[in-house]
Amino acid sequence: MSFFDILQEQTRTEREYLLAAPIFAEVLAGRIGLGSYLAFLGQAYHHVKHTVPLLMACGARLPERLEWLREAIAEYIEEEYGHQEWILNDIRACGGDPEAVRHAIPNLPTELMVSYVYDRIARSNPVSFFGMVNVLEGTSIALATQAAAIIQDSLQLPAQAFSYLTSHGSLDISHVEFFKTLMNRLDDAHDQAAVIHTARVVYRLYGDMFRSLPLAEEARHATV
């Protein structure tokens, strides 16, 4: 079995915890409110803005034996740079206040997730970062495009309000294939264990981030 497949198998329980967050059932049923979608975008901004800094931190700490992985990180940086601004544009297209989001304090699970990955890179194994990549890219492929279509139909929002979700959904399949290739080349047992452990924790924290979002009834009068 390839390491990518092992990674999926050994994080199954944590992935199910994430997908069991009540907000997903609301989205699939077409019950999500504008406040819930804006709340999601706000939290997305506060972790996506760390993607490039985390990539840089990881690349700087990789050992020479993983130079091939540092090259891949350079590609990731070029691909991911500036995506947090897409989210602010989506918020603006929804009628929200992007500057209020930019200066807001993220929900605790979001803050903890980002802090945890920085810590794993600095104090444990920099390859740990790819556990987070597994969670975020895998979840996006599974849900983003479908969710965008349902939310747009339910809330009658313009296409300009979904640049983040649509760019990280089915159109992002090539990124997952690239990630799979990288993980299957990772042959050190300690590196593999670091990725699996980090993915398990990030699934939990990302799941808690989704659980921190207001449901439709709670979000009815919410503002960003």
C-alpha cells in the first residue's frame, strides 16, 4: 500500500469527525444562511493567510536529504500566494466588510490549528506541514465545488462571491495528484509518522473550526 493510501486509512476516524460537523448537513440541505457563509469565509481568511508563511517555514527547516521536497514547496508558494485576498473579495461580493475580517481575531479552533502547525514545523519535524495539506486539500476536493453551487443557489449570490470555494474544489484535483506523488516519495518512517500525526490533529481542529460556525438560525442576525 502506498504511503498516501496509508495516510488516508490511518486518518479515517478524524476525517469522519470533521465531516460530521453540523454545518455540512445544513449546506447539503440548502439551509445555510448568509451569516454562516460569511463566518466561514472569515475563518478561512485567518488560516489561508498563513499558508505561504507556513510553506516558507517548512522549506527553511527541511534537511538536505529532502531537497526535492523543498523544490515542491517553491511550486506550492507560487500557486498559493495571495489566496487570502480572494477570500476578502468574496466577502465584499456578499456585502460583508472585508476590512473588519482582516483585523478580527479568529475563532479559537482556527487560531489553535495554525499555531499547532507552526509549532510542529519548529519543534518537531518540518514535514509535519504536509499533514495540514492533506486535510485542507482533501476536504476542498470533497466538498468545495458542491457546497459553492448549493450556497449560491440558496442565497442567490453572484459568482464573484465564490472564487475561493470554486478554485479549491474540483478544479484543484491536479493539486491532490501532485500531493499524492510527493507523499508516495516520502519513505522515511519518522517523516511519515509526523505527517499522519499532524493530519489527525488538524482534522480535529479543522472540524472544531466548522463547529464554531453559527448554524442558519444562529446566524440569521449575525454580522461579520
